[in-house]
Amino acid sequence: MNTLFEFLPLLAFLGTLILKDIYAAVVVLMIAMPIGLAVKTIRTGRLDRMYLWSTVFALAFGALTLYFRNPYFTYWKPTAFYWAVAVAFLLSAWIGEKPLAERFFGLVEGLNLEKVTPSQWIRLNHVWVAFFVFAGLLNLYVAYNYSEKTWGTFKVFGLMALTFAFMLVQTLWIANVIGDGETESGTGD
């Protein structure tokens, strides 16, 4: 339910972009994101930092877009956000007790993550860095080579699907590493 609710500001952005223009869509997003953040915080009882920073980036880049009447600030928002996340993942290998990838998977209850070695966590963390750099570059490619409405659709659905697929692959890798706790006996039973 929370994921669907987080998706609503993006759908409102895309709908307004298709029906009106980028500037109206930015205004809608700048209104919807803080509301979504507040509702999510009240519903869960905790502040989602990723949603918070996404909201901050939406407000900052949206304000620049509206002030300068230049949509390129909005086009760059996902890239700037993804690259900031990439830097955070990269730095987390040296700052704090665990890299962000390990902290992220540590939020999933019931996973026995002790089988994943520290070097595997660092490598996985670097894979996340590469993913966020790639996603930022891909956003720019679409923004500069396709129509505004195509970019908006890609921003809402394409980047979301790409992120979901990436996370699914990571989850499958973690599941493979931690296994099911059983050992093969080799007896053919």
C-alpha cells in the first residue's frame, strides 16, 4: 500500500504533463510530494529518508525549473538524485559500520544475512553504485533524445521498472547466497 501511495505523486506529475505542460506538472509534483511524505510519516510513524530526499530534490529542482522557466532542471532531477544516492552508497563502504546495501537488506525481517561475507557486501554495494550511475545516465539519454512526454513516461514507469528489476535481481542473489539452510547429502534420497 505504501509503494502505491508513493507512486501517486508521480502519476499526478505524468497526468498533468500529458494534459497540460511541464510547468504545471512540476507544480503538481511540488505539492504532492510533501503531502505524500507527511501522510507516509504519519501512517508508518517514521520518516522515510529516501522519500524525504526525493522530496527535497523535487522541490529544489522544481523551484529552479519554475524560476528560470527551463525544464532541463526537472529533466536533471532524477539524475542528480540517483547520482547522490550512488555517492552515498560509495561512501558507506568507509563510513559507518555497514555499507548501505547491507543496511538495506537488513531491513527485511527473517533474512539470515550472516552468510554474506563483508567482501560480498562491498561488491554488492559497488553494484548498487554502478546501477544508480547508469540509471542517471539513462535518464539523461531519454530526456535529451525523446519528447518531453516520452521522457515523463519513462521517468515514471521506465525508471521505476528498472529499479524494481534491479532490486529483484539483488534479492535473488541474496537468497542464493544465504540458501535455505539445508545441505546436500549426496545419497540420492
